[in-house]
Amino acid sequence: MVSRALGRGGLMAILVAYTAFAGFPFLWVGTMSLRTTTEIAYNHYGWPSPAHWAKFRAAWIDSAFNTYFTNSATVVIGSVAVITLVGAAAAHCLARYRFRGNRLVYFILFSSIILPPQIVLIAVYQTLVEYNLYDTLWGLGLVYVSLQLPLTIYLLEGFFARIPQDLFDAAKVDGYGDFEIFFRLVLPVGMPAIATTVILNFILLWNEFLFAVVLISDDELRTLPVGIQRFMGDHFQDIGMIATGVMISVLPVIVVYAFFSEKLIQGMTAGAVK
Amino acid sequence: MATVQLESVSKSYGNGPLAVDSVDLSIADGEFMVLLGPSGCGKSTTLRMIAGIESITSGQLSIDGRVVNNVPARDRDIAMVFQSYALYPHMTVADNLAFGLRRRSVPKPEIARRVREVSDLLGLAPYLARKPSALSGGQRQRVALGRAMVREPQVFLFDEPLSNLDAALRVNTRNELIRQHHRLGSTMIYVTHDQVEAMTMGNRVCVMNAGRVVQIGSPLEVYWNPADTFVARFLGSPPMNLLELPASTATSGTGDWCRASNENATVPLTLWHPATLAPYAGKQMIIGVRAEDLRLGPPAETTSTGRLGWLHGRIDAIEPLGAETLVLVSANGTEVTARLGRDVSARVGEAVTLSFDAAAVHLFDPVTTKAIARER
Amino acid sequence: MPGQVASGPSAWRRLFQPGTGGDTSGASWLVLLLFLGPALLVFGAMIAYPMARTIYDSFFTIDDPDKPVWIGLANYVTLAGDETFRRAVLNTLIWSVAAPVLDVGVGLLLALCLFAKVPFTRFLRIAWFTPVLLSYVVVAIVWLWLYNYDWGIVNVMFRAVGLGGLASAWLGNPHLALGSLIFIDVWKWAGFNMVVCLAAIHSLPSEVLEAAELDNCGWGGKLRFVIVPLLRPTLLNLYILAFVAKMKVFDLVWIMTQGGPLWSTETVSTYVYKRAFAWNTFDLGYPATIASVWFGVVIVTVLLLNRLLRSRERVEF
């Protein structure tokens, strides 16, 4: 009994310790985002009193985080929308229609999931330069679409293939054509899976750094991850303001997480749980 | 309202054997036609070809005199009820009912009227706002039926619509369907592997096996005059008893007559001319007798008149079913089932004689297994 | 799963057959094209073409993008003698092999803790998952501070418990830098593996665990003889997934150490990036060569790993 209680206590200690380990860094940045750099230099682990909420305003406007935020939102929302539509159409086609080469296309798309994206980095850069898409959000969005499309198709195909064939036959007998079936049957019925991929793509692209740093050079067009990184490079000492910028970039994710934590976890792990 | 005509319609997948092998079938206007057969016999594929959701490899399909081989499903004016119901899970019952009408640009008030009419008729009115997931199996089935009915199509197709229901509900829905057929008077094609459904619902039954049509006829015709041993065994519960006995010719005062017999059984073949059976003399014939035609006890009259047949055996099992009793008798290695009254005094293990009237005998060719037509 | 590449002759033959979908009524090519076309276009233009172009580029010196100069295999010869590249490959492989073991191992242990019916499971699951959501940029900045020599929490804690001698320049010391980065990676991804393992444990047939209970199996025994063998497919999947992800690692290194000090944290990705965009060498041919070679390495390792892990699986089950 004693050993059992001891084991229980040990377990609880581990849980508390790991929770602190996982959560502390984030909470710490949270406190720093509300303190001035001078206050932080005096004591790095102090509580924000008074809380300098004005710092968020300063970062948002004076340090151009509003621009970064808008750019990120534009390019991520735009590409996620395109990925979802294009990916769902392709996934439906691969899941539902029998045609020669179906599995070959599936296999090629599926294999490209494992490719490290930096393999194509240089050629993508060259291509975008040639088509005058370098240093534009259009170009970055196009690259983002290609980055997440294979995984999206893979996940959606798995789900769509499980929709019973009878539903499609019923819709056909009810008088619906191929495209109406896609928009009025596949998309609504596949909504849970589509929501999962939307969340997954949103998070991954919101955090994307490599292509953003290579394909965008104009400060006015930078996305949040690159914006913060550049800000940190320029104001290495201004820890307080960097922390505020970090919080601004994390906030959308945290807000979504607060409301849809289960769905979000499901989305993030969708590729692994099968 | 329409006729449906299949002329040597076949279906093959890739290079495999034919899933449906030149089916000829002519369904009259307003007829309730049942396609009956074991799973994999091609009955569902045939139905799906009629629906237009499966392409026709060869042959010709016409609905109401129009060849529709290459007409897409949506332009055939048919409605189909699926085994899995195939209700749209993201729509309410009302939307499920209206879905097919909206596509056909039926005016809104007309859609509303028809949905109300059908939902009243099927008792669906209280559930119109619900999603299919909130309905019971029987309710879903009715929605599936309603979805077909609001369309007021030329032809109704049913693909084993009752097999997901429990027994009591199945009987209710069966009667409901028969009632709707009488009310609508539409052409209906109904696929099932359940012989009770086939017997009770169909104007005619088309029995299929291994992709081919074996027999078409009214339910009783198919039951009492099976075209071959397959139909004989497939229809009827318990299935028809089949015995293999050598045929021979005997002479008595009334002239020549044929029989099939060995030391344990004698089957008079008085329904056939001796001349017809002459080629079979000495060969093993397949004899069929329905379980309800067997009686317990030796024949009262003498067998020399040729009126009654008999067989000896030992009782393997007795299954009292309440209203009747099934007695399983093992006769020379062949299992024979007799359907007897509710009181059976015999015991398991007892040696018994079963007798039957010569008029109850079916005769099948031992090689082709086809029935040899009765002649008297 | 990305890791499960089809293998064997039958799998290859299956590729050339029609799909498993049920629609046999012969959809027109136009319909197929409209559904599949956009995806194939994106794939062709943004994945297949760049990949082919990268390999093509690797045979050129491209100082001026408009005038590539054919140099044959010269880049490959140079690469074979490139010490920095060798170092980068070694670091990346260390990272790819070691980090997934820790990721999956810690994730499994955390999942087991949560499976042991502790209170607040839901909260803990959500809390532990949080690092997964943070971008590498954010993670890198925060850990730069946490690793700070003077006031970073790591050194502060060592000094507080009287182990001031262990306080180090975690990212400045060539012997510690790579390990320090991998530690951060594990911190970020353990929660992800925890969630997947937890889901897998919950989907285990409860009778098996109960049977183990009846056999008087302790926690250790249950873990070793029941849970881990049953979770084997999931754990392998996670491992391969993590392995592939680590072969791409860039953001964390680039922001925290830029590959330094003394190439101790250089990875293939950072080296490609440096040679292409950061150094003033103005040649896209050589980094394209690195990328092409790395492409081959990734394919071979994934196939090898797949074969290795799979064949063992076949022997054991």
C-alpha cells in the first residue's frame, strides 16, 4: 500500500514537472511581453507589474507587426483555401473513379510527402524569379499550395474512400452529375476530414519559415516568422519588444487552440494516426 | 409507368467471367418483378444496369420502348431504394426527400406538396427536421422508400431493401410495400435473396444463378414447377428433398409403368410416359419431393397400383416448430426432411417409412439437372 | 503513412491497375481532368519540375542565372571532398537517428503516465501538446533566452542548486551545441508523439490488458510484453515520420546557431541555404548538387528503413 502511494506520488511529481517544463517557456515569454526591456534586465523572472499593454500597440504599429500579420493571414488563408479545394477534388477523383493509372498517380503524390522541401528550394527560387513571382505573396502562396497538397490529398483520399458507394449511386439516380455530387455530397459529408486538414495546413503554413525567408525580400511583404526573426536580428537587445512580437505571432494559434483544442490536436496528428 | 425490356444483357468486369450472362427479361407495365437468387448470382448487377449506375457490356436495355443503354441514370426516370438506404447523412429527412426533385427543377410549392403527401403516407411527418442518424432502422427505411416515391418515377428499383431490418419490421414493411404497389400501380423491380419476400410480393419471380436466368414465372408456378434442381432447392423452406434412384420399367395389369427404386425406396413415375423415360432406363435419376408431401407411415394402399411411393429410413432429429414438426430422416445416406403435423409420436433413432403421392414427384435429368416435364 | 512505401512485385503491379473506387460507369476523361488536373498541374510545376531542374542544375555553374556554364560532374567531385558537407551530413544523420528515439520514447512514457488514470488528463494532454503548435522561429527565440549564459533559466537553475560548474554556454560550445538543439526538438515534439501513443493505447483491446493483469504482470512487464509489442506499428510509424521530418531540419538551426560554432550544428539544409543565398559565392549550381545528392540519400534511407523495420515485423508476427 505504502509503495503504491509512493508510486502514485512519484507519478504526480513527474506530471507536475513535465507540465512546468512544457508550459514554462511559453508563460515566461507571456510575462516578458508585458514588461519593458529595462524591467526585464533588472529581473528576468519577475511578474509584470504594472502590465504594459501598450507594448502590443507599439509592436503592432511601430514595429510593423501589423504588416507581417496581414501578410501571413493573406498568404496562409489564401493558400489553405486553394489547397482544400484542389486537394479535395483530386482526393475525390482518386477515391471514387476507376481509371488506368489511378494508383500510379496516388503513389507518386504519396511518395512526394517524404521529400524534404529544400531539395526543390533552389529551382523553385529560380522559377519564381523567371516568372516574376519572386518577392510576391502570390509566388509564396503558390509554393505553400504545393508544399501541403500531397499530404492533404493523402488524408482526404483515405476519408473519402470510406464514404459508401451507395450514396453516390443514390445521388446519380436522383439526377445529380459528377460536379454536383462533389459539391453537394462529397464536400458536406467529408467536412470532418476537411476541417482536420484545414487546421493542419493552417498551423504548418502559419509557422513556415524556410520558403518565406528565401522567396520574400521586401520588408513590406514579410510574413510573421520572418518578420520576428528580422526584428530580432535588428534589435537583439530589445528582449521585451521581441517577446511582444512573439506573442502577437502566437496569439491566433492560441485563440484557435483555446476553442478547438481537440479538433486541432486531431488535425496536427492526422498524418500519424491511421 | 413503363415496361422494361432486357435483351441478352451481359456484364463483365475486365477479363473475368461474365457477372451477368445474356439475361432476357421482359417486365410488363405495372408489374412487380422479383429478381431472386443467392448472393453473387448477378441479380444486383442486373438491377444496377437497369438503374444506369453500372454500364452494360453487351445486349440491349429499353425502358418504355426506348433503348437506354447509353442514357445516364438521371435521365432514365427511375428511382432506387438501396439496402443500406443511402440516405444523405448531412441532410434532414425533408431535404433527403426533396433532393431528387430540386435537381429536376420541380417548382417549390409542388416539391413541398409532394414531400408532405409522401411523409404523411409513410408516417414520416414528425421526423422531417431530423437527420438520418437520429432515426431508427425502420424509419430510415421509410425515408429511403419515401425518397423514391416523391419522385413519382416510371420504374421503382429495390435492392434488398429489407435485409437490414429485424424480423417483425421486415414483415410490416413488406406489407407496406405491397400496399404501395397496389396504390401506385407502378412498375417495380425488386432484388432479394429471401424466398419469402419473393413468394409474397412478386407478380412474377425471376430466379437467377451464376449470372444466368434460370426460371421466370409466377411465385407458385416457380414453386410447384421448378425448372431445375437449383430452383427446387432454392425455393421452399425446407428445400425440396432430392433422391438419386435408378429408373426401371415394371409391368402390371394396367400396362407398363416406370419407377425409380432400390431396396429402401420406391418412387412411382406415373406422371411420365414410359416412352419418355425409356432412354433413362437403368440410370440414376434425381427425384424431388417437397417436405410437405411426405407422410409418416407405410402407404395404405398397395404399391402395385403405382399411386404411392415410399422410402425407409431412420429418424435423425425431430424439430417441433409449434404449428408443425420437421422430421429429419436419413435414408440410405440421403437426408430427407418431412414437414408433418404438430403431433409426431415417433422418436429419434426409430426406423420409419415415409410415403407420398405419385403426383408430388418431380423428376430431374441426372446430367443437366433440368426438370423433365410432367406429361399426365 | 509516408513511411510505408509499397514494396514487392504485387504492389508494383497494383499501381498500374485502376483504382479501388466503386465508380465503374466510365466517367469521361474531361471529368477526371477537371478533378485531378489542378492538383497535377501544381504537382508538375512546383514539385516535379523543380526536382528535375535541381538535378539538371547540378551539372552547371550558375553565377549568372541567364548564363549557366556546363561543368559536367565537377560539382560532384568538389562535393566529395567537401569537409563541411560531410560534417553537415553527419550532424543531420545524428539528429535524424537520435531525436526520433527520444521524441517517441518520451512521448510513449508521457502517454503511459496519462493512461494510468491520473486526474486532469484532458488538461495535461492539451498543455503538453502546446509546444507542437509554436513555430520553430518562436521556439528558437525562446530557447535562445532559456540557454542564455548569464540569465537563462537553465544556468540559473544549475547555480541555484549549487551546480554552478555545470552552467555552460550551451550554444557556444561546439561539443554541446548539437545536443542542446536536439533537446529543444524533443521538447517541441514529445507532446505530438504522446497524443498519438495515447490514442493507440486507448485503442488496444482492453481484454489484452486485463489478461495481463490476471497474469499478475507488473507495470514493467505489461509495458515490455504487452503494450510495446502491440504498439509496435504505431511506434514505427512515428519513428519514420520523425526521421523524415528531422532530415529537413532548418529553422531551429538557422535562427539559433546558423550552423555554428565551427560547423558543429551545420545541417544539410542550412548548408544548402548558405551556399545558395547567404554566402557571396553567387553560384546556384553547387547547392543544387548538394540538394540532388541529399535527395538520393533521403530516398535510399527511407526505403532502407522501411525494408529493415518491415522485415523485422514480418519475422516477429
